[in-house]
Amino acid sequence: MKLAMARVDDRLIHGQVVVACREATGARRLILANDEAASDAMQQRLYRAAVPPPAELEIHGLDGAARRLRELDEAGDEVPTLLVVESPQDMLHLVEEDAPISSVTLGGLHHHPGSRERWPGFYLDDEQEEAVRQLSERGVEVIAQTIPGAPSTDAAGWWASQ
């Protein structure tokens, strides 16, 4: 499978993802992995309306997304794919379920109660920080980058310096 980008973004599908990330990666398939969206028909309609053709949008719960990513990988699928999840914990869940993810981009992690700014414009609470640390310890490359082409920070390097 050609996973063009695995992005953590607490806003899920929005303009930066649909335009900047999709265009920079050449993604023709977007996979939204989110349990709530997968079970809510209204959210699905809204997300589908935000993704213009020719890109395709698949919406799966976390377990279904892990299964779908494994299937695509086993089939040797070459369609450039952009994976979007809401939190580092969701990405860690996919990795724990053997989804073929070797690199993760923390794209949009905004301030919320209990969070601290870890990199300029990137806020993590203790649970998110632990999930990022576990991803790094599992050998997953983790960078913080708002959009492709913007400056990036190597999260693994940050953890090693603490």
C-alpha cells in the first residue's frame, strides 16, 4: 500500500487536509479513521461533501481502518492514500493493530484543557504525549508539521532530549 501520509489532526477533514495535504502527497484516497464519524450518518455526509472528486473518502472506525489498511497493504495497492485520525492515541491504536504505518505527521493539535504547548502551535496533554512517545519507541517516525512544506520538528528527537 502506498500510504502517502498518516496525519493526526483534531479537526479531522478540513481545508488544510483536503487541499494542502492531499495535493502535496498526490493522495487519491483519504481514509478517515474515527469511531464517532463512522457511526454518525450526518458527520459522514459533511466529511464526504468536503472532499472533492477525484479523491475518494472512506470512513471507518478505528478497528475497521486498521483492517482496511492491512488489506490494502497485503493486496499491494498503489493508490496514494492519506490517513487522518483525531488523536495520537488513535494512531497508536492503529499501530498496535498492525496497521502498516511507519511515519506519522502531527498536523493539528490545538489547545485544550490539560494540554501544554510542546512545539510552536502543537499542544499535547499527558495521554497524547504518552501516545507519541510510544509511537516513537515502536520505531514510528513522528514529526510535527502544520502542512506539507512548513517547518517540521522531529518528535523522536524531542523525546530523546527530555
